[in-house]
Amino acid sequence: MLKKFGFFRTVFFTAFLLFGAVSAYSATSVAERGNTLWELVASGGICMIFLGLLSVLATASVIYHFMYVRADKLTPPEFSENLLFLLEKKEYEKAISVCRQQNNMISTIALKGLEKLSKGKAVVEQALQYEGKANLEKLWQNLNYLGDIAVIAPMLGLLGTIFGMIDAFNYFKGGTISPIVLTQGLAKAMVNTAFGLVITVPCLAFYSYFRGRISKITSTAETVASEIIQTMTK
């Protein structure tokens, strides 16, 4: 629940920052740029609304992963060593107390097994394995959302581009061509394509980076979880 709250808080904070940045950028004089950023975004049509939402979600996801998806937060080595030491000495009450005081992946996994001690070794092992798998799946699922945004953004950009081209070619029906009106349709097409790619390229780069980070966390968590299982069931 705390992690979900942290993610939503990041989304709202990111939206606030992006809105402030857009407002500040749009406040500069038209003479300097010709069009404000808001006018450029508005020219892209309805697809730009969804692309804007995707950009907020993508930025929030990146910030969230930088802040919370870290080895020192999820699999701290000092905590793991201390916990294994307590388990080796069979000081289970102290181990439970330590796990409840810490908020990381290892403490969550270990606590689930410690709570099942009275039900036998088989149940403890099953609880540890299930909790470990569930926590790792959440990590990868959250990262997959960033990958999904990287896939959806160019598709939305392409859809907006098609709408813009349709609008542009519709102006030929009247027999006369207004350069200004035609340019508006082409601008709508190009803006959607550009914004879709602007979202996609960083998303793919960050997805690749965080995938490597989560792979290391997964390897560490699996190793520690295996040691916890061996210690508690021997």
C-alpha cells in the first residue's frame, strides 16, 4: 500500500512540475518562437491529450524507479546478513522484530515465513517461495508499464498523424487550396509524430536501464531467499 501511495504521489508531483514547466515555457514571447508550446500541443488535436497523459505517467514511472527500485532499499546487504545471523541462532522473535522495523523486499519475504513457523517446515518453505515470487513479479510488472508506454506512444502519434493527413487532404475537396489551412493539417500530423517519438525514445532507454537494475535485484533476492529457506528449514 505504501509503495502504491508513493507511486501515485510521484504521478501527481510530476504532473505539477510538467504543468509548471509548460506554463513557464509558453509564457515566453511569441516573437521569440513564433508559437507557444501550448499552441503547438493544441494543434496536434485530441491525440495530444493522451500523449500528454502518457508523458506524465512515463516521467512519474522513471522518477519512481530511481527513488524506490534500488538495491540498497530493496535488498540491503547489511540487513540480510543480520537477519541470517539471527535465523542461524534461531532467535526468531528478534528476527520478526527486525523484519517489522524494516521496509524492504527481504524483510517482507522473511516475515511471511517467520509467521508460518508453527505450521511446519513445508509450509514455511512454501510461504517464502510464494512471497518472493509475488514481490519480484510486482517489480517486473511495474517496469512493464514503462515498456507499454513506449509501445503505445508511437501508435498514438501515428494515429494523430493519420487524422492530420485526413484533415489536410479534405481541404482539396473544395477545389481551392488555402496554404494556411493545409499547413494546419500537416502541422497536426507532424506534431503527433514528433511527440510520440519524444516519449518513446527515452522510455525505451530507461526501460533498458531499469531492466538491468531489476535483474540484479532479482538475482540478489533469490540468493538471499534461498539462504533463508535453507536456514529456517534445516
